[in-house]
Amino acid sequence: MTRVYNFSAGPAVLPQEVLRQAADEMLDWHGSGMSVMEMSHRGKEFISIYEAAVKDVRELLAIPHNYQVLFLQGGGIGENAIVPLNLVGRKSQPAVVDFIHTGSWSGKSIKEAKKYCKANVAASSEEKKFTAIPPRDTWKLSKDAAYVHICTNETIDGVEFQYTPDVAADTGNAPLVADMSSHILSRAIDVAKYGVIFGGAQKNIGPAGVTLVIVRDDLIGHALPICPSAFDWKMVADNSSMYNTPPTYAIYIAGLVFQWLKKQGGVEAMEQRNIAKAALLYDYLDSTGFYRNNVARDSRSRMNVPFYLSDESLNDTFLAGAKERQLLQLKGHKSVGGMRASIYNAMPVEGVQALIGYLKDFEKKYG
Ligand SMILES: *Cc1c(COP(=O)(O)O)cnc(C)c1O
């Protein structure tokens, strides 16, 4: 068996220990004689898997008691509609929602939310080609916003918030909503500073198909009448994420990832490793003119590292050589070109070292 180093932005690398355990348990989960995929979501076996997953993610992120942990479907993109459908009803219609436009994913959120609210772009780094988070003191927030939406890690542009912005005072206490799809569980966060946190699983949590939503109690129960019941956070919360059949297998794998994270020392220990991994790669990219990362230092993502070769005619040669060394999925997103290395929790430091070794050798040969 060969395992490559997979730098895909998502679906992304999972911890090998987790995959091995899932393989061992595939045909017979804990003596049940069944695969988790075959279990009733209402049976005691699956309920125990679900309860352990909720308990573990609560512990990992120190989620306060007045927040619900929900497992939904529809991914991050689905949540771009589900969030306004659940939150704008707290205000008279049409409600205003503030957005901080920091890259491709916040752009998509704005476009989708416009179907349900007046979207105010309170700050944007578009003019800077999304190479920095706009400074907090430049944001033009609305007095009575239903909520403020940020994408705390822009997967395509490689920019990440390194702090949690305070927006309450300027907005009449609007809750902060964060799309954390591509860096949730990669760093410690203060959940109490957010109204809603969501993340599609396939970057840093588990397989595609489940979306983790963390929502403060007082923000539940305001869904617009047109909101589909399966996406009404109250329906989902009142039924412990089982109003309809949840993506049981994805929740099971996410639960194994949570256990793995606890064994690694939790989110704080993971964060230290992520800081070290990202520093290795950025330091090397900064040390040579042959490669270039365009993001301002204080906004650089620890998870997604886009970079360009100074001679872009070498791109295909670069990717072919990387593949020979089993370094895969390094091609940048088509909207920005270049290269991108996604180095999520499950990417070991050895993978980053192997990538840097290749970057050096490639430069020696072609630089
Ligand atoms: C991948 C991603 C999404 C979209 O997730 P889907 O599961 O494809 O809907 C949304 N936001 C961010 C920041 C992402 O990285």
C-alpha cells in the first residue's frame, strides 16, 4: 500500500489512524454485526456514536452550554442560504446583513444571501485581489444589521483572520456569523464571541456530507416561513439533528476524527503544530525569488498556502514532478491559478518537509 501526501483543499487528507479504525470496524461495529452505514439512526448504537461526537467536539472547542451543536446537510454552500433563512426573521423585512468580502467564499455567501436580505458589503479587499483582511477600523457596519458574516479562512485566496473581530457595538448587537469550513478545529477559538459558526466537514473534520453548525440558543427559532423544515435550526435542534435521517457515516468518521484530535492533545496542541508547519513552508517561499506567496503576512492562512512560480510556463512541469514524488493536488484553484498546498490538521509535518524538499530540488534544476 502507498499513501501519498495529499495537499487537496477538499475533500482532503484524513488521519491514517482514523481510516484504519474505520476499516477495522467496517463490517462489524463493536460487535453489533453491522456496519455503521447499515444502522438505524434511532437505534442505541448510532445514538451512542452521535452523542460521543457531540460531547467530544464540545470538549475540543470548549463550546459553552448555551450553544447547540447541529449536524446538517447541504455543505458550506447550503449554509449560505440556511443562515439568512434562520436569522433575518429577527428583524423587519427586508433585513440588512453585513458582509466582509475577503475572497471567493465570502463572495459566494454574499451572492446567495441576497435572495433573502439586503447584503451590505461593509468592507472588501477585492481591490487588493484578496491578499489581506481589511483592517477592522475600516469596516462600515450597519446600525441594525441582522448579523455580520465573515469567512475566517478563505480556502482559495489563502487569507485567514488571526483574531475575532468585535462587531456588537457598531451594529446594535448583531451576532457574528463565521464560515470556518476550512480551518475549524485547527486553532483555539472563543466560541462565545460568535453567534453562529459553521463548517462543511470535508476540509478539516471528516468526509463530505455533513456540516457542523454551532449556534447560540437565542438565535434558534426565528426561521422564515419559507425555510425548509430540514434546515430550520429549531427543528434540527429539537430533534437532536435527527429531524430527517442525518449523514450517519459522515458523523461517525467525524467522531473518530474528534477522538484522534483529543489523542493529539486537543485543538491547542494542533494549533502549535499548524503554526510550525505553516512557518516552515512560508519561510521557505519567502527565502527565494523563485516562488512567491502574495498574501500580507498578518493575513496568511495556516491551512491553505497559495503560491506562484516566478516562471509560470513551468507550472505543468512542476506538477508532473511533484506527482512523481507522490505530492498530489498542488494545482491552485482555477480562479486564481498557480499552486496551492493545503496543510490541514491531518497533514503530517513530514508531508510539508517533503514538499519543501521538492521545491528546493525543482528550483535547483530550473532556477
Ligand atoms: C469548501 C468551502 C465551502 C463549501 O463547502 P461545500 O461543502 O462544497 O458546500 C464553503 N466555505 C468555505 C470557506 C470552504 O472552504
